Amino acid sequence: MTETEAVVLMLMSLGAFFMPFISRRLLLPSSVGEIIFGMLIGAFFDVNGEPMRLVEYFSAFGFLVLMYLAGLELNFDRFRLMPRRDLWLYLCMFAVVGMASLFATTYMELHWSFTLVFFTTGLGLLFPVLKDADLMKTDFGQNLLIIAMMGEILTLIGITVVTMTYKYGFTVQSLLHTAYIVGFFIVIYLIMRIMKMALWWNPSLQSLFLLVGNPTETGIRANFVILFFFVALASAVQIEPVVGAFIGGMLFALVFAGREAVLEKLGGVGYGFFIPIFFISVGMKVSFSDLTQPSVVILALIITGVMFLTRAAGGLALFFSTIKKQKIILVALGLSFPLTMLVAVSSICYEAGIISRGESSAILLAAMATAILYPWLFKLVSAVVMPDINGPDK
């Protein structure tokens, strides 16, 4: 470890500790504050000029833990209780969002990967916003979480398709790689069936994966085994490792009930240190000079606007659902600030060489702008549209 890397790592650790308090004072999401703090570090240190292996390791590990937790937080019981008609309408909504994203990308003559950027949907920031607006336990809040869950899964599929298309194009090798991916999901399905059967025959095995608080922390160890197993499996078939991490968490959520203790403990490890380190390192790759370029700022403003417009277009499909018409604008706003997933898409596309540094900076700037603007609008509009939050959403 070089002296510079040691100092940077110390500053990152201090930022991971203090930024949640500072961000709260500034009325910013902590992730936005961490990215800005990373930009400040990058302004004083030449982080791109020399190798920082330990920083890169902590950042990559934080990214994997973040995506694993994203899969682990999915509640598939909500899907099982949801009317099939509504689920199909939600899928129709995302089909419209996808077409609107493709139209916007083509119309503005942007790189084709921006279709994925405009489509990106995530759960990360939606949880605290719904809690802050007292909507988490309402029928509407639960429906919005289901829609966001579907969007997050579709976004991960989109990341796989985009990276595969960029690497292989439409060739025989691409078809062969598609077969590998299909085999990957078949293996996942078989693993899930085997695990469910094993738990049915021997329910006591569940405690090995869910037990926390004991001296050996068996449940946390088991989750890390699952995380790295699926990361390795994804890498073996040349899928982005973060997709494997997400699928590992999703599989755990599908198989094991009563995982709240594991989620809380693992979330404490992830959100307590490794995930903030990832966000800070993302900010370190962005320079203030990039953000002062008119082209970067204009592109960020375009992304910010298109994020809402595509969701508003997709909301037309929800006029036939059980969601009340006056609340559809809340759905569009609630899906327009996928901070975590937008940062993930930017990182993956930039590291793969699909987008330029300027485009990556614009996406990050848009991610921060949407995380500030749309949650505020969501809470403002919800106070008008849903003055009685305790009433049922019929």
C-alpha cells in the first residue's frame, strides 16, 4: 500500500462515518453525500494516476454486497398475493417505458446504451421515501414496491443484455453466450428446487442460514458463501459479477422465510462501511471539471427529465389497474429516482467501455439530481393526492 492510498483510505473511512450526519443536515440522501465527498477526495488526490488496489477491492466488494442486499430485500410474497391482472399491467407499463426510452435515445441520437439508462428502475431510495411519507403500510405503497421490484429485476436483465451485446454483437458467439446464460438460470432454478426440497425434508437446516447473534454468526457466513458462489458462477459464464450477486440474494429471498434478522445484520455490515466506500469511490472517478462542461450538464438535465417522462408514458397502462387514477402520477415520480441502480448502470457501462467518462459523469449527476428533486416532488404531491393516508387504496 502506498502512502497516498493509505491517506485516501483513511479519508474514505472518515467519510463513511460522518457523511450520513452531514447529508441529513443538508437534506440529501446519504448516498448523494458520499458521492460528493468522493469527488472532493478526487479533487485533491490523483486517484486515477496510480494503482490503489485496496481501495478498488473495498469498492468492488461494497458493490457486490449492495447488489446482494438488493436481491435479498425483494419480497416475493407480495407477488404471490397480487392479482394476476395487475401484474400483467405492471409488465405492460414497463414495456411502454422501454419503448419510450428507446424512442428518446433514438430521437436525441444518443448511444444505444442510454435506452437502459432511461429504463433503469430501483428500490434503494424508495423505501425511505415511502416511510417518510407514511405510505409504507398502505395498499398503494405496497403496490408501488412491487412495481419497483419488477423494474429492478428487468434492469438487471437489461444490464446483462447490454454488456453481452457490446462484447459479442449479433454473432454466433453471442448465441453461444446466450446459451450459457440460459444454462446459468437453469442451474439457479435447480439449486433453488434442491434447497427447497432439502428444507422440506429437514427444516432444522434453515437455522444454518438464518441464525445470527451466535459466536460463529452462521447465518452471515452462509450468506457470504451464497454471495461468492453466485459471483463465481456468473463470472464462469461471463456475466457481470454484480448480476450474480443480485441473483444470489434473490434466490435466498425466494427460499428462506423469516430472513429479517439476516437482512438487518448483513445490512449493518454493508451499509455501515462497504457500500459507502463504493459510493465514495464512484465519486472519486468524477472530476469537478467534468461537471462544469456544458455538454455534461445538458445531458444530465436531459436524463433527469426523460426519467420522469418515460414513467409518465408507462403510467398510461395503469389506468386499467386497481391503482386510482389520481395516484398514477405518484407511481411515475416514485420510479424516477433509482439512485443506486443508476450508479450501478453507470459504473458497469463505464468499466466495460460502453460509455465515455463524460457520459458516466452526466449519468451520476443525473442520479444525484433525481435523488434530490423527485423524492421532494413525491412527498409534495402525495400530501395533496393522499391527504388521508390511512384510508384503503381501492
